[in-house]
Amino acid sequence: MTALKGKVAIVTGASKGLGQAIARRLAKGGANVVASARSTDKLEALAQEAPDRILAFPCDVTKSTQVQALIQFALQRFGRIDILVNNAGLGHFAPIDELSEEQWDEMMNVNLKGAFLACKYAIPHLKATEGHIVNISSVAGTEAFPNGGGYCASKFGLMALSDTLTLELKPYHVKVSTLCPGSIKTEFHHPKAYAMEAEQVAETVWTMVSAPKGVIYNQVIMRPLVPKNLLKKS
């Protein structure tokens, strides 16, 4: 399938897990992908899988100058930006009174500020292409849970950012989608045994960005199906 042939996508947090799966899926769908993360070695290994489709660009999304360089790199190599997937994220889990200030700041900076910076510098170019922003939030962006106060706060904030972007960019026909996955089998926070595969979630991102021109998947919540033997008896 080459529904995205000629399109240019930027994927943050692409060196492993869900971001890596998203980069692969978009490249498979015909897009030219700029894969970004802080881990240079893992990014380069990903780019070697599809050197004609995936380019690596190391970037710390919390640093304004590095995010601007990422956007400029995509423009210099391909002349346009059609899709921005804000996937970079991390979590620290503890009761609020045990969560360190550094942990709180890191989650806000990566999970929320990083998306803000990427959007800020990509939006002028997405307006030109009537492009698409996909923010990877979480079920934790829709409901809180104990020991997840900082992580939930960052993801609830990302939901608000997405809602605001939807309103601001509607006149320019720039689509904004938010994906809220539950447990995924990645290195992130001890996934459940029945968690979703990263490739399953990446397929939903593909569905979002390859939708017909007049269709927007505004907000999608994904959860793994709990095995029958683990369901509570009523």
C-alpha cells in the first residue's frame, strides 16, 4: 500500500517501541519518514532497515533549537512536511509526595513541552500542505490512577493541547488526531501480559493519517482485550 506516497512524516521518539513501529508503518505506506529521538545508534539502525524511506535525525524534543533543526532538516531534504507524530514520552510512577521535582519536570518537558515545540515549528509548514498532527497521548490522558499523578497530568495536558490545535487549525484544513492507547508491549512501565503489540497501535496511526481527505479521526482510545479468565466474576 502506498497511500502516503510523496508525503513527508516526522516521528518523534522513534528509536524504539511504539515510535519505531509507527516509523516503519508510515514508511511501508509510502511516506518519507524523518525518525527522531535522542538515541543515535538505535535511530541509525532503524534507518538502515529502509534507507530509501527512513532518515535518522537525533533530537531532544525539550530543546527548542534542536526541534527547529529537526523541522529544517525535513524541509531541506524533502521540501515539505505533511505529517507530524508527537510520540516522544516517558513516565515516572510514584505517589505525588514521593515523586521528585526532577521527575515531574522531565515528564512535563518531554511529554508536553516536546509536543508543543514540535507543533509550534511545524505548523507553518503543515498549513502549506494541509497536513496532519497526531499526538500520542494515553488512556492516562482520559482517566487518572494512583501513582500516576505526574504522568496523567502531562497526558491530560496533551489532550488539552490537541483540542486547542483542532480549533486553531480547522480553518487551514490541518487535521489533528489524538491516540490514547492502553497497555502496549514495549519497554515502557511493565506492560500487562495481554497488552497490545506496538504494531497494532501503529496500524491505528496509519488508519488516521491515510483516512480520506474529508475524514478526521479526532480522538481514538485503544485498549487491549482482557482475557476471559482474568475478568472479574460478578
